[in-house]
Amino acid sequence: MRQYSPEQAAAEIARSRETFRRVDQMFVDKSYEQISGDNEAEGNCTHVGDLPPVEPLNMRHRREIAEQERRFEAERESERAAQECIMRERTEIAASASTDQRIAELENDLVELARATSTVADALEHELSRVTRENLELKTALAKTEARLTELELRLVSAGAVVDLPSLPLGQVN
């Protein structure tokens, strides 16, 4: 340890006070000096007890890292929520598209069924028309045959000959 003379000690103390004063000007908030009533003109020196607590560098780093981790976690949570929302929307869109596709398939099936029904109805209508026409032709032929039979019976009766012809069953013709 070094021994100082009283003049050297006074000079060293003055130099230290000047250093403290410069450090105070750089780091201490001016509003703190106004609140505390310290005034350099009066020669008052700021004491360590009067200064706000100084945070050790590693504590500050830990605090900043913790704050940064909280911000990052909040951002990650926000990203997760956004991703979940996007996935939900994609799922809904896929379900909607699947439903729309199924509806389109059912509509196509319904159109095909309508066409088939129309084709069958046209075919049945055509067949009914053909059968009705045949029935009409058969009825006309029957009427002509009955008329011819009646005419022949009339001739036979007028000729005086009696011939017993079997009668045709009328109710069995389509």
C-alpha cells in the first residue's frame, strides 16, 4: 500500500471528487438532483447513499434477457395462435370444398336420373301409343269382321238357308 502525504491525499481526493462529479453528470438523472436539492454551486457532494440504486451489470443482463424471453414467448404464442387460426381456416375451406364437391356430384347424379326418367317416360309414352294404335286397329278389324259376319248371316237368312255359326267372343280382344 502506498503512503500519501497530506498534500497528495488532498489532491487525490479532489481528483476523485471531480471524477465522481463527471460520472454523476453523465449517469445521474437531472431531475434527481433537483429533487434531492443537491447543488454544485453550494459545494455539496453527491453521496453514494443519495444516488438511486445501481443495478449490477449481470443483474441488468439477466433482467433484459428475461424481458426479451417474455417478448419472444409472447411472439411465439401469437404465431401459434395465428397458425392455429390459419389451420382452422384451411380445414374449414377443405371441408367446404369437399361438401361443395359432394353437392356437385349429387347434382350430376340427379341430372342423370332426370334424363333417365325422361328417357323411360318417352319410351313408355311411345309404347303406349303403339299399343293404343294396335288396339284401335284390332278393334277396327273386329268391327269389320263383325260387320262382314252380320252381312253374311243376312244373306244366308235372305237366301232361306239356316246355318248356325258360332259367335265370336267379344270381351277377349285387347
